[in-house]
Amino acid sequence: EAGVTQFPSHSVIEKGQTVTLRCDPISGHDNLYWYRRVMGKEIKFLLHFVKESKQDESGMPNNRFLAERTGGTYSTLKVQPAELEDSGVYFCASSLHQGVSDEQYFGPGTRLTVT
Amino acid sequence: AQSVTQLGSHVSVSEGALVLLRCNYSSSVPPYLFWYVQYPNQGLQLLLKYTSAATLVKGINGFEAEFKKSETSFHLTKPSAHMSDAAEYFCAVIYSGGYQKVTFGTGTKLQVIP
């Protein structure tokens, strides 16, 4: 069974440009999460999808970030326009159910560098 | 704000020595607690979790953690370090009412010296 995949693995863009990150969850997992780790700091929650609906987007830093999950399968996270402080590693995770004890399976992350 | 603290961003142990990675949480209500591990170029992998059952939790690869309410701690241990244990370890919590919103610590990089 394939795990959570993320694309690209690395992205280097200039300040002001747009970048779109993609996450493919484990097949059948209705719950999809985005997290971000800024260098040297903790991994922070961004948002949670249940199928195509946003369950919780309280962690989204500002309106330059747009997450979508059309059709309830893969998700994209767009940053437009990118700023220097957006650099970091963006993780995606998925889980079958929403229960606290339901394991979230993480992807390898996308390392975003904004110059 | 509720948080989780990991003491030591880098820990070095000799191969065969005890591994002890510290984690403390801030809450009067015991949360759900987890340890994740990230090997180089891989995603986070769940090592173990505490969900209010037994206070001593056993995980994969010989790791275990003990929930101590009086100390608000959930330290991760392994009796004998192996070279393959070199990785970054994250303590994480889900607080009551937080559904699946995971709060992570800053991570501890474990180096195993041969």
C-alpha cells in the first residue's frame, strides 16, 4: 500500500512568486492534514480536511495560503505571493478516521525555500 | 497557550547506552501523547502513543515511554541504543477538545556514537 506522497520534494522560488504543493493521501483516507516546520522551530498544524471540506483551518498563517481538496482525494497548498518567512518544510498527513487514537500517516515533506 | 517542551535539541549517546529523550506537556488535563521519529529523507513515523490506558507505553524498535501525571512528563527511553536509532524525535500531544490537531515539540536529534 502506498503511503502519503508529496510533490515536489524541494522547491526554491523567489519572493513574490507563487508555489503549489501537492499531497496525495493514502487511498481511502478521508482526513488530510497540512503541517509546517519553520527552521529550528516546532512543526505546526495548518489545517484539516475531511473529504473535500475544511474541518479546521485555524493554523493557516494568512490569506496568502490557500488549500484545496477538490473531489476529496489529493490536496494542494498554494502560497501566493511567497514571502521569505514562508520557507520551511511542509508536511502532509492523512488518517482514516478522526478519532484521537487514529494514527496520522505523514508524508516526507516538501522543503520550500524562498529567496 | 498549551504546549509541549522537549529538553535538548541534540542528544548524543554511545552505541549500547541508554537513550533518554525528555518531553513535558503543559496542561492540567492529561492530553493524548505521542512520540514520532523522522529518519533522514523520510516522513514522520509514529513510535508510540498514550491514550489514557497503561501509563507505560511500549512502541516499535524497543522504545517505550512512561506517562507521569505528577511531573507532566512523557519521556522516551530505550535501554540500548543502536546505530539505526539516529534520527530526529518529536514529542506531540493532542489536547482535550483538539480533535486531531497535533501540537509538536521542537524535536530532538539523536546521534549514536559507535
